[in-house]
Amino acid sequence: MAVDRRMWCSCTIIDYLKGAERAKPCIEIIEHQRQGVREIVTSVLAEAEVAHLGADISHSDAEAMIKEFFGRLYIVRVPVDRFIAEEARRLVRSHSGLKALDAVHIATALRWKVPLLETFDDVLLALDGKEGDHRWASSCPSTAWGQYSTFNVEQKRN
């Protein structure tokens, strides 16, 4: 059976763990993941970025929640390698305002051919349709599978 993949950047993970209102659709997404039909891909960089979950959650509770999340079987943690770093540099140079850490998330999705990057980050959402041959959620995350814009730009990978 083919496994559907989607990628979450750090802000999506943080809001999901905090229980933020805008991340409520993440709960349904997680239920699909638990059924073993989908994977959530994330850069190991996200493990460093997901450090604080807000003033209402103690550091020790936050750390336990973060470790539990990244330890789930359907969470695929992808290392940042030389190819991802080079692609991230190209992305930063190509897109004004794109930060290197955000570029790593895009480069990871491109490198590992993850068809969907879900984010709440306005800078990343503004790049929808500008890199790779991927679907990116136009309002993220979304449980409406298949209702995403499609990139028709040739993917820039070697």
C-alpha cells in the first residue's frame, strides 16, 4: 500500500502541540497518521526550532510533549545534508525575505519529494507555485485532501 506523505514545518508542529485554534485540523490529520496510511515528514531542524510551547506550558511539560511527538512512528525525521543545505542557499538567494531556516523546510520537501508542505508561515505560503512540482496547502493545515494548488514549474533537482 502506498503511503501518502505531507510535511509540517516548525510553526505547524508548535501550534498543534500548543492546541492553537488554527491548528485544530491537525487533530484529524494525526488520526489518519495513526491508521498507518500517511506520514508526516519533518526536518530534524524542526526539533531544535520547536523549543517553546507558550507561557502556559512548563519547560519540562513542553519537552515531554516535544519528545513524544517526534518519537511517533509516523513522524519521519529527515536529516539536513549537504544537498538540502545547498538547495536552501539557492532558495534564500532566489526569494527575497525567505529565511534560511524556512528554506531548509522547503529544500527538504523538494529533496525527499514530499508532495505537500503544510505551514502557517505567510512567507512560505507566498511561495506556493514557485518551487518544485508539488502541491502546497493554500490554507494550512487542511484535512480536505486534494484541494491544494498544484505546481506546474519544473522541479529544480539534479
